[in-house]
Amino acid sequence: MRLNQATPEQLREWETTLAEQYQAIQQAGLSLDLTRGKPSSDQLDLSNALDGILHGQYTDSSGTDLRNYGGLDGIPEAKTLFAGMVGVKPEEVMIGGNSSLTLMYFSLQTAMHQGVSDADSAWAKDGQTVKFLAPVPGYDRHFAACEHLGVELIPVAMDDNGPDMDQVEQLVQADASIKGIWCVPRFSNPTGVVYSDEVVQRIAKLGNIAGPNFRVFWDNAYAVHVLNDNAPELPNLMDYCRQQGTEDSVYIFGSTSKITFAGAGVAFIAGSPANLTVLKKHLGFTSIGPDKINQLRHVAFLKDSATLSEHMNRHAAIMQPRFDAVLSSLRSELGDTDMGSWTEPEGGYFISFDSRPGLAREIIALAAGAGVKLTPAGATFPYGNDPDDKNIRLAPTYPTVSEIEKAMEVFVTCVKLASVKQALAAS
Amino acid sequence: MRLNQATPEQLREWETTLAEQYQAIQQAGLSLDLTRGKPSSDQLDLSNALDGILHGQYTDSSGTDLRNYGGLDGIPEAKTLFAGMVGVKPEEVMIGGNSSLTLMYFSLQTAMHQGVSDADSAWAKDGQTVKFLAPVPGYDRHFAACEHLGVELIPVAMDDNGPDMDQVEQLVQADASIKGIWCVPRFSNPTGVVYSDEVVQRIAKLGNIAGPNFRVFWDNAYAVHVLNDNAPELPNLMDYCRQQGTEDSVYIFGSTSKITFAGAGVAFIAGSPANLTVLKKHLGFTSIGPDKINQLRHVAFLKDSATLSEHMNRHAAIMQPRFDAVLSSLRSELGDTDMGSWTEPEGGYFISFDSRPGLAREIIALAAGAGVKLTPAGATFPYGNDPDDKNIRLAPTYPTVSEIEKAMEVFVTCVKLASVKQALAAS
């Protein structure tokens, strides 16, 4: 089915057939959900040993009783583990509670009102306008945090190598009110892109272009979340920053949310000692210290990078068939059409689908009408505004393979029906 | 030893003796610490069963998998448990991470910038001055949170019934920029006072005096932390608020920090459904949900109010000898002098000592010189400023009884020496 080569008669014929198929699917009374970037129960089961793993051993290697107050920046063993995960030094890690989003929001809010260094460096000082670059499509919670704090978002394009760095550099050079950029550098949400070496190098240079108060928010949420052994590695941002003298220009975030228990993991921020000193100072007003016992559990469970890597392979074994179910449906049903394109990621949690322009909203509504819930149209763009109305984020980890197969049958039918209708209307 | 009746000769004699005693103590090379409101290891041991208590059972009563994301306001079972602890309805409870300070800071910050209801209710809107009442002596972290967020603190006096409510009402009526008051209503930090029925009733009426955006920050940190079975109960604030129609005027805070593991417990905020709706809306930008597994552990461990009460009795059995060690030293060494007064609390974590005016700093410095660390002078007052320089907070829970005995020997010697010196200088 190639719409660009079809006659109006063919289009009408296809529309009739597809409308019938859609009606048949509607009658099946499905209730399926492809919206959620959540691990499945099978994946969560992999970490069940966490509870009870301590066997009454509540001290760290220095003998500190981790049950008590204190330790604002985390326990040494966890710093070492997480430093290895994102390629920094242990002393460049500060550990938080169960949510990296909380650390991102905290860092953003601190930068806005207290400053990235001293009070003079506060982005929103004297009511100044603050802008952030948002590579699109991206993660809605990043955008929402900015919107909630009054930060204006400027979309920049993503390609297969990461953000369009020409555009990024131009914008940053032209507008001093741009104070940061959101990045999900490995298996980007939702495209699955891994930033290329050139892109990472150019990001490390942004601190020199943009001035001392600019910060890259490097949300390395999928740092170790590979689907296969050959998945592309992410170049080391902090190493490139050291070469450029821009260590202070980046905040690196990560967590075990999609490694152990999504809601009961451990989150961290990595950054230069200067940055951590500032953040720690302000954090001290909001907390006496994070849950160090849960940190200790994670160290006991994930141990080291080899153990962590084996653990992630077990995740991959559960996730790959789910990704395959989405991809094989897209390939077989839309592969030789001109009705859409999609990413085939080697890690992360999402597949990003682009319909023909102007159809995402329609496809999502059709799918909802047939009992399949998809991420709302525009969710991957600031202010919910996808200018081409084409991007749809598919999240295949949470449902079972057979649920995904049923959901994808609906999805491809909706894509085809919406596409044919649009072509007919234009013919 | 009554300084007011002593002759200069007696004073000189006493000074010589005390100076010798102080020198002898100095030579003992002590290193003791009475600064920390932290549970002892023995107390922490009471909750060692927490890790491993779930035995692979990770769902709540409704079947929700608590390992996964979500549940921003906490699990139902934990809401019920904590509602009972502070005397509200389960639907009036929202559960956070491990720190009630984090929830207090969050509530304060939200009220400042996003508002207690809509954006128009933001305290700091258009750069308005925001003031808070601080009953003194009080908790330094409350004051620090306000200072960090630019809230001006106005000290009000505490007596044996709680804050001086005449003063509180006058201030609130006279100055609309006063937006809240800090309260530690049961076993107040540091005085150990339990607010009287009349005080709690008058606090429930403040919402009607002060206007709709005023909030009582009711830090019920020691809600169940009794030292004996006859400890005075705290009247129920929320019940009085219901009578007054002021349910929206209070935020109630609590945690299990001093019930289970100080650093790995569960914190919560209780409030009217209207208040919780607003807080939850803003919280949703900073978190996908708290650690629900740790909530489940706490429910499995603390079960219900009867089990909780038994558990707190076990704490009391550990803490009472430590409080006794402080009190018996104060009674026997200072009881028939005019050199100070102190509280004899029936719960909480502190004993509050008032020296003769102008001596707290001196006594603390003398103790430090003899190897005994005390909470810094002024710490219990906003801006570290104790106008009478007399209040000293003693925290007897963390050291052992024999350490406390040694520390108190130093303390009373320092009190006497400083007092006699002052009297001599004035004679």
C-alpha cells in the first residue's frame, strides 16, 4: 500500500476494507495500554532479593551505622557503584532518594532561585526570563518541570546522532537567557537514539560558548539499559568536559528505577565537586539525609559493573520479545507502505513512530476507540505541541507479548485507516 | 550554693574549688557529645526486623504491585496507620519519602511560590514580604528552612502550655504578612512542653483570625514518643479545626524517623483534602511517587496503634535511663542552687536548660574545652540569637548512660563555674 501511487478508486477500496477491519476490532472489546514506560512484573521479579538482603548488616565499610540520620550525599559504596555506571569519579556523585526526577527538579529550582554557584548566579534573579533547549521529541516530565518553574522551552530538532548541534550552538550564542538543555543521551526517550561522539564533544563545549551559569541536564536514565550486547556505547561526557575545562557545565542524573524496583530504587546526581558543594549546601535545608539503608541494599544486590551488566541482560531477555512484537508488526504491516517510519532502538524503553504529518492525534483517537490507549499526541513536545502532529511514543515493556500483539494489530489498522482517509480527502 | 545569698568571699572560695574541679575534668581528655537528637543503636536495633519483613509479598490490599511507579500520595494501609498516629482521617494523609523535613520544606516552598490554593494565594507573589511566627526556644531546622526561603521569623514566647497565644493572636491580627507559625505540639523541641487544650483550641481559631492563606505548620514529630504511660496526651487539632471550619489552615507533619530507622523511615503530611489536592498537584512535577515498598515494610512492622504503642514502650525503656541520668545530675548538683532551671519532659528527645541570663555561650564554651560538645548557643532561636543567652538544649538519647553521666558531671561543673564567675564580676 503506497498512498502516493494509489488512485482514488484504490484508496476508496482500501478505506472500505480498513473501516470493516476497524469495526471488527472495535467489537473485540479490548482494553490495552501502550502508554507506560514501566517495567513489567517479570522485570521487577528480578530484584525480589533486595528485601532481606542485608541480614542485619547495617553498617558501611567505614563502620557508620546507616540506620541513623546523616550522610547527606550518600554512602561511599553506592557512590562507587553509580560512578561506574555513568563514567565519573566516586567523589563526583551525590545520592538522593528514589527519584531522579526529584533531583532534576531540585537542581533546576536551585539554579533558578539560589543559583548554580552563588546567589548572583540565580537564573531567575530580578525576574529575568529563563529559557531551556528541549530536543524533540523528548520526555514530557522534563518539559513539565520547566513549565512549572516558569522556564520557557525552545524545541530543537533531534536526528540519529542526537540534538542538531548547529541549531543548539546558534541558539545558545544568540540568546544569553538560554540557561540549559535537556538531554537523554543514551536510548533517548522516545527515539532510542544514542548521542554520537561528535555530538557529545560539542555538548562538552557548550559551557564555553554559553557562559558560566549554563547547565546541561544530562538525564542518563538508560545508561545501562541495553537490549543486546552490541548496543552502541555512549561517549563519556565528563571526560570531554575535563578536556574543555567545562566540568561545571553539566549535571548528570541516573537511577536504578528501571534496574531494580521502579518506585523503590536509588537516584543520584553526578557533577563536578564545585557543583555538588553548591547543591549539597541547599539540599541540607530540605533533608537530613537520604535513605542509606536502601542504598546499602542496592550495593549488596548490584555489587559491581559485571554483576550489574548480567542483571541488565536478564532485563533484556524479558524486554526484547516485547520490542520484537512491536517491530515485527510495524515491519510486516507498514514496512512497504509510505504511512510511517519508526525507530528500532537497541536499548531504552520506547519505540518512536512518526505517522504522515497531521495524523498522530487521529490515530491515537482511533486506537482509543478500539480499546488501545496510547501516549497522548504531542506529549513528547513542549506545551504538548507537536507542530507536525506526527509523533507517537510506543511503550512496550509493561504489557505481555500477546497483549502487545493485539494492541499492535489495532495500531497498524488505525495508522492505515487514518492515512488512507487523509489521502482520499486530498485526492 | 545560692549565689544571691553568697558573700564575695564565699564566691571566691567556690570559684577556686570549681576551677580546680574543671581543670581535673579537662585532664580526663573526654570526647562526649550531647548535641544530637538521634536514637541510639539500641533503639535502632528494635526495628531490625524491617529488612526482609515482606517475604516476597509486594502488593497492597488492593493488589497493586508496589514495586512499580506511581501512588504519589502513598499506600492505603500506611495512610490508615499514620492517620491514627496524628488523629486525622486516612484520606487526610499523604505519604512522602524518608524525611518530614523534606515535606515541610516542600510545603513552605509551594506556599511561597505556587500558593496554598491557586497562584493568587502565593505568599511571595509580587515580591511580598512573608513572615512566620517562631515559638522559642524551637527547632533550628524549622528556622533555617524559613531563612533559606526568605521568610522573616518573629520569635514568640513559649510557656508550659505552648506558645503565648495572646501574643500570637495580637501579632497575626496586626500584620497580614504573617503567613504561618511553627509548632512542635507534643514534647516540643527542646522544652518537652505538650500544648494545652486551650492553646490547641486557640490555634484552631487562627485560620479565622489570619485569613485564608495562613497555615499552621504542626510538626507532630514526637506524636507517640512518650517516656511513660501517663505522659500527657495532645488535644486533637484537626477536630477543633472542624468545629471552627478551619481545616484548611493546618499542615500536620509526622514520620517514623524516631520510631524505626532515623534515616530510613517514612514521613507524611496530613491536611484537609483541599490542601492535599493542591500539594499533590505540585508534588507531581517533582516525583512519580514515593518508595511504597518501605511504606509496606512499615505497615507490616508497626501494624496498628496497639503494636506501635508497644514498640514505643520499648524505646522508652531504653531512653528513660538516659533522661534520668541527665535529670538526676541536674537535680542533685543544681537542685538547691539558683544557677538554672530545666524541663522534665515525659516524652520527646530533649531536656531544655536555662542558665542565668548571659551564660549559655560561656557554659557551652567551657564544656567544649573539657571535651563535651553541646548544641551551639542560640541554635534554638531564629538567626541563632537567644536574646537572654541562656537556653541550652541537652540531647541525651544517643550516648550511653555512662557517657551521659560523665558529660553531665562536666556540664554541671561548667554551669557552676560560669555562674559563680558572673556573680563575682557583679559583686
